[in-house]
Amino acid sequence: MPASSRPRTNRNRIILIVIIIICVAVVTLYVRESDSGPLHKIQNFFLDLVSPIGGAFAKIVRPIKDGFVNLLHLPSLSKERDDLQRQVAQLRQQGIKNNELENENSELKRLMRWEETQAEFELVGADIVGQSPDNWQRLMILSRGSSSGIKKYMGVETDEGLVGRVISVGSRSSVVQLITDSRSGVGARDQRSRETGILDGQNGSILKFDPMKDDADLKVGDIIETSGLGGTCPPGVIIGKVSSVKTRSSGLARLVEVKPFVKFSQLDKVLVIITPEPESVILKEAQ
Amino acid sequence: MSRNRRIFLAIVVVLAFVLQLSVFPQFKLLGAQPDLILVVSIVVAVTDGPVAGAIVGFFGGMLQDIASPQVMGVSALTKTLAAFMAGMLKDFFMTYSILLPVLLVFFLTFFELFLHQGVLLVLGQEQLPPLNAATIFASALYNVLLTFIIYPLLRRFRFPVKEESLSMAKRA
């Protein structure tokens, strides 16, 4: 090695070592501190700062993306339109029947005082301003935070069904872990048989339902909804439809797959379910 | 490295971060999104040397860590090491062909990912995201595609030091 390049190599090594020391120090401090520690506060503050910029970019990009998607799906659109027209006719008939059932249902609810418990849940609308910056998490950044009453562990939904739960909150932004994230687990039940279980995300488009009982009565086409256990989400929020029920080769347990109703790639607005003290409920359960 | 080049690279890192957060999640390829910050760090390491790449990797990774609820500092560490390694390997091969950054980006995508998982494992993170071979491969390919755009762009804006200032420096 020439003598002149030796000091440069040493300088490079020193810079690299300094960067590594800074990274290790930041990692150690972050892991050791609580959720209200200074690094977590910096993270939340930065999220508040970045979310409007991300939101502006997302607004510009979304129409371009929709244009591409429409172009790709052009051949199937006319078939889809025919199918939708048929469905509208069926739903119109169904609507008439539903009105009768609704009247009957509201009468029963009144008798059970169910409405009183539901009244405590308020909904807050929020725009999606960003998504997870890597392939290994399924997250969304919302335009609303603690200043709108949002707290950690609150449920998030749309008119299509459950989206996920809040895992981090800044004053004007929050991060939602989608139900498809591999670390997500939601208390759920079968709408028909009332069998309860846990609905796990798998970082894909399909969810896995783990029923409490091995011989649970589950069929393809059953609707899965929140069970309300856990306190973050009210019961009865629809999640998806059972797409397959397979018996594992060991014969001990069944593999139940659920396709969520929410089209996560097309979301731009969501509703946060304002529940009273969701964090304390989670902590109480953990204890 | 000239002052203009430093300012240019700082703008590139911030822009890459904003695109990573808001644009690329909308344009997934085979279910995967690219890691633009990693691509920029590796390309800078190839064009400007290992230290410049490491510094870009550090700041880009730190931005990524701060903007998502994950352990702060892990992406900064893994991207710094991946970029530094790219710069060292470039010095070893001594070529200006685009094939070198393309190959470095492809293989270092795997390296950075496994290092990231390894660090999280050492930290005792209970729920590690599952590694999916198809997603990793698709992500590496996506990164390679971006390299074909980023490498010529970063090589084009070199902002060479002016002749006058060079001669002044020589006189001094």
C-alpha cells in the first residue's frame, strides 16, 4: 500500500467506527427506554413532521397509480360491471328483507340494552398519508393523532371492515398495524356458529384463524367478525370471509384461512374507533 | 468531494426517504417494494467511496428508523455497513461498468436484510417479521432496476472542483 493512502484508510476506519458506535448507542438507549422516553418522543415528533409531506406525495401519486391499475384491468372491467349490475338487483331484494329484520333486531337490542354499551364508541376519520417503508411490516401512517383523541391500541376500520390497530401515536399523526401484519392478532368469532378464536396476520393477503376449539364449527363462506375480547374493538366489526378450511397433516388442528373484506391497497381514508382507555385494557390482560 | 456534491447528496437522501415512505408502497412489484435508501447508499459508495456511502447509509437509515415504529438505529447500522462494504469492494474491482453497482446492489440487499434480522435477534425482539424468499428476491430485483436509474444520475452530477481553485490549491 502506498504511504500516502495509509492515513486515508485510517481516517476511513475511524469514521466507520464512530458511526457504528453512534448506531449501537442509539439502539441500546431505544431498547432500554420506555414508550415515553426521549428517542420514542423524537420518533413521534418526526412522524408528525413527515406525515403532511408524505400525504401530499401520496395524493399526487394515487391518481397515477389508479390510472395504471385501470389500464391493466381494462378487459375485465366490462365483465365486472355486468356482475355488479346483477348484484345490485339481488341486493335490492335483500334490502327489503333486511328492513324487516332490522326492525325486529332493533327491538331485541333495545330489550338487551346493547345500544347503551355501543354508544361509548366514537369514530374519528383520518387520511392515510404513508405506508411501511419496508417489505416486512404492514403499517399505515394516519393524518390524525393524540390531538384528535387517538390512543395506542385503538381499533381502525372502514365501511368494508376492520383495518388494524394503532401502535404508535404522535400529536398529529399515528401508525396503524394492519391485520395482515405478521405480528397482528385479533380476537375474532364466526358470525354463524359464534366460535371464537384469534385471527393472525401473515404479511400476505390471507389471514389465519386459530379457533379456541379444535372441532370448531367453521365452513367456507362464513363471515368472521371481531369478538370484542381485548377491549380495543367493539364486537361485531366484520373482518373477512373464510376462504378455506384444511385439516393439517398431523390431524391435530385445522388450518382456517380468511380473506379480509378490506382492499388494503386501495385505502385512502379510515375511521379510528375511540374506545375508553384501550392501553389499560391490554395491560390488564397481559398481567 | 465538493460542497455542491455534498448538498446534492443530502437532497438525494431526503428525496429518497420521502419516495420510500409515500410513493413506493403504492408501486409494488411481485408484492415487494424496493429499498431506495439502500440503493442510493451503495451507489454513492461506488461513485464517491466507502466513507461517503457509509455516511449516506447512516443518515438515510436513521431517517427510515425514525419514521416507522421500529428499533431506532438498526437500519442506520445495517445500511452503513452494507454501503461501506460496497465501497471497499469497488476499490478492489476498479471498474466503472454499471454491472458492478448492479451486482453489489443485488447481493448486498440480501446481506443487509439478514444483518437486520440478525441484529433484531440479538436484541431479543420477540416477534421477528418472517422472511419470505420470493419477497426478498423480488425486492433485490426491484433494487437492481432502480440502480439502472440512480447510478447514471449520481455519476452525472459530480460537480467537479473548478480549475481555478485547483491551481490556487497547487500554488498554496
